[in-house]
Amino acid sequence: MQSFLDEIRAAIAAETGLEEPKLERPRDPSMGDAAFPCFVLAKERKAAPPKIAQELETALNARLNRIEAKATGPYLNFTIERALLAESVLTAITEAGASYGTSSEGEGKSIVIDLSSPNIAKPMSVGHLRSTVIGAAIQRIHNALGYKTIGINHIGDWGSQFGKLVAAVNRYGDTVDLENDPIPSLLKLYVRYHEEEEDDPTLGEEAAAAFRELESGVDGPVRATWKKLTDLSLVEFDKIYARLGVQFDLVRGEAYYESHLEKTVNRIVDAGITEESEGALVVDLSSFGKIPPCLLRKTDGTTLYATRDMAAVFHRWEEFSFERCLYVVGGDQRLHFRQMKHVLDRMGLDWEPRVEHIDFGMMRLPEGKMSTRKGRVVFLDDVLDAAAAEAKRVIEAKNADLADKDATAEMVGVGAVVFNDLKRERVKDIDFKLEEVLSFEGDTGPYVQWTHARLASIERKVGDVTEAPDWSVLASAAPILGAMGRYSDVLRSAARNAEPSEITSFVLSLARDVNSWVAQERVLGQEPAVTAARLALVQGARQVIGNALTLLGVGAPMEM
Ligand code: ARG
């Protein structure tokens, strides 16, 4: 069944010739279920919006069935007959099930998403967690709209610090347990090397020589050691990705672009926009305001993070002809991405606007309280462990008979951390407070998960109902139905803005409304046609909440 919003849009389109008429939500829900602002037609019709609304009212009422149009000032408000609203929304949800809300509008278009991208030999930071969680949600949202998406983990595995690391492993490798505790060990070696280098300049030369060998491409012992520490780090990162349920289409570190660097630099030079500055090769960006030049090659001939990102973006464009290339990276790299875009702009590449920095704010962990386990530096794992343990404690207290408590605790604990990360506009900073994140009341993941389980439990209690629903009894659920009918619009907007928080807000408000509705309306023990209609609402809401949680990367438990 066509959703009522599509029906209204189609009628407006047929009447006005507008290609994609935009519908809004009336500020006051009693005014209607959807509103069309008539301002967009003022120019072409040479009339004031209220007059246009008046004219359209009659025409649209003639076109629409069981949907009433009413002009109110410059708006045309639409009210769907209550029974039709319930029937159309709930039938659409039942028919589509897990794909409710999805569409194929992105078909044939590719979206590249650069996400997570931690640095080898270092613990994954909370910033990388945010990138992983936000990036993966953005990818799932685009998948739901039919886009082809390519999630790329742009691992930080190149740069002069790797010369130092290789040299450090050579010198002191046997003083640590690299295999079993790779990241803290590498961190320790790096720090020690750094310290001893101050008294012994030969160490600096050794590190430089190792990096030169690495950059030369020689497949010798240096490269073998570099490869080993890369692999060891990736195994550690994979443990976190597994807990978050995140996979990548490509794990392509900076090193991957090593063989592209020369032609990348040449291409920018050939565009005629580079200059020498104290022996280094730079692109001047002063025409864009007060912004430092983009450094492509240092005096000693080595390349930089920016050079490798230029190589990557050219390669991605050649490989995928992307509709958008989204870099999910913290706001502290704003300058870097501005410089990169300005270079593309100066090169005259018309696809420059497709490259977007999807920035986000900082997450502050409480100092001390959730500090690192002794000797273990990968504190992300600790955050997830702490969350799962706390979830287990709450489950023990609330539902000790639950069948698989550990699995549910992991789903709730990890889900809580993920939901918390996606709940505000991404540019906002977050103060991470475990008690708040895990609260079963309030704007949290566990609250939404609990709502999902609550609805599932009602469904189990009611069982199958064969009677046809009496849709007219769902009048009190009109705001819930209206919201669920708008779900695909929410997905579309969340994709356009690369803003998963639009889905978290949606699902939080849906959960709140459904919980108050459930507290007022009994499902069991009614006339069968009434039970059937209310059960359909419960099922529909559970499905939509479940679909939304899945897109966010949060598990939807049937019981908790
Ligand atoms: N490894 C970088 C860091 O941790 C992030 C890389 C982001 N992606 C990119 N293409 N620059 O700071």
C-alpha cells in the first residue's frame, strides 16, 4: 500500500507540477498529519501563499480520498481519516517487515565512507570509537536507501614513526610480550626508544634508515617487522569491531597508497598550483582566507598525511566515481580536510563538493573512574566491559530468570554505549557517564531496547489473532502512526545530513509515545477486532523500533 505521505505528495505534484513537493509536520498536531507550505509556489503563481492554499484546498480535496485538505494561512494541512491512517501505516509495516522504511532511491550511486581509521601500535582512542560508530551507522542508513556503499578503514600505518618502531622492535623486542599484549608492548618500546634517543644520536639515525628502507619499497626485514606489527595491531582492533558488529569493505591503510604518491604529487604539480617553500613543496591556499598552505613534500623528500589523503581521494574517485566521499573524522582535523578540498578546488576538479568532512565532537571520559586496567592500554574494551557488567547487574536485579543473561548483557551494554554516541548531533561534545548511559529510564539505548522487549512480550502474551482489526479504535494512536508513517523521510534526511542522531531522536520519541499508549490501552481481553487492531499497533511499533535500532548498530532484544 502506498504511504499516505506519498499519496499526498503525488496529488500535489499532479496539481501543481512540482517535482518533489516538500511536506512538513504541522507544529500543532491537532492541525493535521502533514502540511504543505505554499510559499514555493508564490513566484510562479504570482499570488500570496494564503491565496494559493485556498485555491489548492478545493482542487486537492477533489483528488484525495479519505484525506482532507484544509487551508490554514499559507499552509495546506492534511488530515487522514483515522482508520485509514492506522490501516495504511500498519499494513505497510507488516508487508515490508525488516525492510520497512527502505527504498531504492540510491540505486546506481556509490557512497564512500572513510571511518574508524585508528593508528597502528597505539590504542584505539575514543575518537576512533566515535568514528566507527557514527560511520557504520551512516553506512547502514545509506544501504537502507539502496546506495552502494564502500566503508574504508584508512588505517594509520605509515609515517616516520614506523621507522622508529621497527628500530625499537629490533633493539628491545625481546623485553616485551608482543604476541600476547601487542599494543601496550609497542607503546612501551616506542616510549623507551624516544627516551634513549636523547642520549644516543645513533638511535635517531637507525630509525631514519629504517623508514628510508620502508619507503624505498624493499621487501626485506624492515618491511617484515612493519608488517608484523601492523598485523598484531589489527587483530586487537578486530576484537573491538566484532563487539560493535562493524565490518569494513576495505581495510586500506595509508601504506596502500605508497606506490601512488609520486604520480599524485606530479598530478598536482602539473595542475600548476604548487610552489617551493624553503625546499618543501606546497600548495598556497591564501585565496581561501587565512589558511596555511597544504604541505605535500618535506625538504627531506618524504611525503605527509595530506599527500597520502590526496592519493587516496584520487584513487577513490577513479575506482568508485562516488556520489559522496564522507570522511568521518573528529573536528580536530577540520583544517586538514579544508586544505584537501581547497587543493581539489584549485585543481579545478568539479567533484570537489562531493568530498565532505563529517566531523564530530569530543567524548570526555571521566578521569580516574574508568581508567585503564593495570598494564592494559586498550581502554575502549574496558568501557565496553564495564557497560556489559553493569547491564548484567541490572538484569540480575530486574529479570533474574532471563534465559541468556550474558548475551543480553553484552547486547545492552554495548548497545548503550553505541546509542549514547549517536544520540546528540554529532558535532556536540559528550561527557561520558556510565550510569547515565546505562539507565533504563531517560534518553538511553537500554530504554529503547526495553521498550522493544516490552512490546515483544505483549505480542507473546496475546498470541495469534485471526479476527480482522477494527482500525477505528486506534484514533488515540494517531501521533504514533503519523510518526511511523514518516520513518522513511527520517532515513532520507539522516542520510542527507549524515546525521544518525535524527534516527535516535525519532526512535526515542516513538518509544516514549508507545509506552504511554501501552499504559492506557489494554490489548488483551478486548473484543477480538479491538485486540487485533491494538496488537497490530504493538507489532508495528516493535518492528519500526527494531529496524531503527538495527540501523544504528544497537541490538533489539526480544526479552530483557
Ligand atoms: N589515522 C587518523 C587519525 O587517527 C585518522 C584518519 C582519518 N581518515 C583519513 N582519510 N584521513 O588521526
